[in-house]
Amino acid sequence: MMQRSNYFLAIFVVCLVYLVLGLQGVCIPPPPIECNVNHGCKIFNYMGIWEDRAACNAATAAWPTSETELLNAVANAVKNKQKIRVVSRLAHALPRLVCVGNQGLIISTQNYASVVSVNKTAMTITVQSGAMMRDVIEEAAKEGFAFPAMIYWNGVSAAGVISTGAHGSGLAGKGSGVYEYVVAMRLVVPASPSEGYAKVISLTEADEDLEAARLSLGMLGAISEITFSLEPMFKRSVSATVKDDDDLENVTESFLRDHEFAEITWIPSHRKVVFTSIDRVPVDTPGDGLCAIIGIPARVRDIETAASAYDTFQAEEDVDALCHVIEQLMISPVAIGGGFLNDEQNFTRYPVIGFNHHMQASGGCQGSHSNQANNLETCTPTKVLDKNATVCTWDRRVQTTLGFDVELRVPMSLLREAIKDVKKIRNLNPRSLCDVAGIFIRSIKKSKAYLGPVDDVVAFELKSYRPRKRGTPKWNEDVYEEIEQMVIEKYGGGLHWGKSGGYLFGGLTKKVVSFSKFLKVKDKFDVHGVFSNEWTNGLFGIGGNRVEELRAGCALDKMCKCREDKHCAPNKGYYCKEGKVWKNARVCRKIN
């Protein structure tokens, strides 16, 4: 076990990584595409590791700067019978959505990322597909408008955030799904030879096909432009309190409904809950608050020290250290704002009140604008040379902590019983859940988008440790596997399209508004599946493909539900066993 002095140093560093502000010398994240003249291209997500740990390749890549260049890129690929996928500048999806195959074309929207216009009369904003959402909400704010729904990380692209169904929290109005605010789109889709192999189509709210395009996993074509609806500017008021979780199942729904953008962080290992009330207030309410929750640059040296310490905690199953980390990260910061500041530097009190665009999302480590370049003496696309440089805490060039990020969606009508069942699993060994950095609870309104949720749902996001080496089990992973399987199987739960899930994605198409209508539109725009890949075919069961992959150790990477011991790690003492509460679960449990 670590010496106590090193232990507390590690705790301090972990907290520093998440809370540090105002550092200089930022190395912006590397591009997701790396090409070699003789060996094609490799595609990376932000973490540098895909769900199945396999490589993600393409034969060629294109970086269009205009709709004409995007049209030409698609046309050439269709003519040459290549598969096509599109990736943004930062690539934050975890499933193999953009893995196009060794013969395919990967299109980057890094250089096609401008805000086109703001229509004050219609209260809309039109942007190119690669536009960073920070730029979108800031440009809208300059004209006096607010973008109501947004995730906390403002470095995502406009096309990426809608294509994966990303969301904030809230059931009022159009809800918290960013895709719900899409009112028009332009897409480049495959076409016949007589039409030049590709064409541009325009969709508006008058077109029923928009319900497929607004949340499409990129399967209909290459998004060119998106038009979002806006609202008059308002402010947000944020307050947070820590309570015991004794009554959580009875108060969650009412809390989420009573506050427009409410969210909850449940720390089951400590039997604590952070209730964060977020409400709309008039724009003339005093306050100039700021959100600084995520995306704040941190020093490479600090990140690697914290990651090394956390790896040691996991390897040694140091439950005291892990539980203390969770307390310091998830509970203690609430008293100092939990990432919200009353001004640009300080937290003084709740409520924190500020303009919507300052309070709904944060970032900074991605750089000041979409095409910012790195100082090559400090960092290259493959390596950070200066340990004192600052980066995003998840930068793949740095030895950072790897993790699973699973979002389980429970129908609101089943919320109470689902929480009670999770508590039953927790109560068997509360400290086994000290690897989860809280269960982040948000609400999503039922949708008309064909791949959207059919009911009002509550999203439970679990972020947990992922070992670096293939075949290495995670301490107490059976607890997390049982919770995931129970929510999906017993409660008909869904998943976030862009987060971890592995084999759990199987059957997800039965839980959306209308998979059959989506397929009809897909076949209308892309009959030959140019914009589909092996993963989407497995997701939809096309051509006999499946998302589950049975092999030795597959359950350790969430690529299968174990049937046999070999799917776990019997050589390390992990065997396939039934769940302790949800008996239909099959999990990898350590047997001493």
C-alpha cells in the first residue's frame, strides 16, 4: 500500500487536475486523424482507445473547407465505391462510429467549422457541421440569444453533438436534447452517376425526414449545415446541497421536474447525494457567474502523477484510498462551488447566477478557436514534449487515467424501482462502488426524433476506471456489470449513442421512437449503405452483424456478456458468475 504522505499527495493532485484554473501554455488536443503516405490513415477518439481496443483505420482522408469541397469528397468516394464516415476536430465518441475500414474515406470537418449567420427575426443560428459548440453559443449570445440545451463540455462539434444524441438536463420546452433544437439541415448524400455521385439536400421542419436527420449517427450522409432555434437571453441560477440518499428514490422525479435544468450526483459508496437546482431567472437578475466544471487545462506532470497514483490504488485494491478520492472529488468541492464561480476567479456563495452561455458549459483546453495550432517545440500531434505544458486532462498523448463512461437511461415511470434495486446491489458492499465518480443523473424529454427516447427518461451516467492492458480485470467489476445489465434488461433501459456500451447496444433499436421509419429514410438517402460501417451494421443487425464479440476476455472490455469463464480472466481469479441481486446477470467476479 502507498505511504500515507504519497497517498495524500495523490489526492491533492487528482483534485488539482479537475479544479485548476487559469494555466497558460496550452497544448491543444491532437487531431483524430493521422495519415501516412504508404500506410493509410489511423483514427483516434479523444481517449486514444476504442471500446474493443482494436485499430480504427481508413484508406484516405479529406479536410473540406466548403460545401463544394465536401460535395466533391463524397462524390469521389461514391464513384470509387468507398465507405465514408465523418469526424470532427476532437472526436469525442467512444463507440466505433467513425471507423470506416481499411478501404474507406474519413472526412474531417476541422476546417469546415464556421458560424454562418444569426437570423434575429426567426431566432435561429446556422452553422457549418464542424463548428465548435462554444462558438455557437457565444455567437448567439452576442446577438442577445440563448441556446437552452447543452452538454457541459463546449468543445464538441455541432454535427457531433446532434448525431450522437448528446444532451443536458431538463424536461421543459423542447427538452434537454441538443438535437431537439434543429429546425433545418443541409446534407451531402450519395447520388446516381447522372447526378454526379453526390448531391446536397435541404430539410426543414416541414419535412418529416428531419426526424431521422436530426439524430442519425451520421448514417444518412455528411452534414453540411445545421440551423438551430434560439431563445431570448436569460440567466441561470445554480445552488447545490449535499444530503443523505435514504429517500433518493422518492424525491428524484419531483426534483428533476421542479427545476428546469436540475441534475443530481449520487455517490452511492458514501450514501450521499448532491442535488443541484438550476433554474432560469430574468436577464436583469444580478450576477455574473461562470461554469468551470470541465475542460480546464492541467499540467502534464500533475495529470501523470495522479494517473499513476490511481493505477496503484486499483492494482493494490486500496479501498481506503479510492473511497477518499471519491469523497474529495465529489462531495468536498460542493462547499466551494463544485466548479461554479460567482465571478471569473472566486466562489463566494450560492446561488451562483450568470448568463446562460457562461453557466451551461465550459472548456478552454481545446484552444481558443477551431484552427489554433500548437507550438511544435512544446507539443506535436503525437507527443507532449514539455511536462509543464498544460493539456486537456484526457489528452491521449499523456499517460492519463482511462475509463468507461456508460450512460444508462431509465424510463421515468420505472425510476423509483430502479434506484431501489441499485441500492440493493450497493448495500451488499458499498465500498465496492468507490471506483465510480458519482452517478450523474439528468433528465431527457421524450422525442419525435426516430432514434430518440420514446418516453421521458432519466440518464444515469457512470464513469469508472478502465485498465490499460487488454485482459486485465477491473477491481469489483462484477458490481458495475450487474447494475448495467439490470438496468438494460429488467428496466428496458437505453444508452447514450456516443458513450461506452459495447454489447449492451444490442437491442437498443427496439427502445427508440421508430427504428423502422429511420431505416426507411436511411435507405432513401443512402440505399447502398455508403455511410454505414461494421459497428452501425452490428447495431442495426444488418447483414447478420452483431455488436457482441465473443472471445477470451471479451467481458472485460464490455464486448460481451460472459457465458463462460474464459470470457473473464480465470488466470487472474475472475470467473463468470450470476448476479447477486439481478440473477439474470452474468458478471466477472473475483473468487479468492
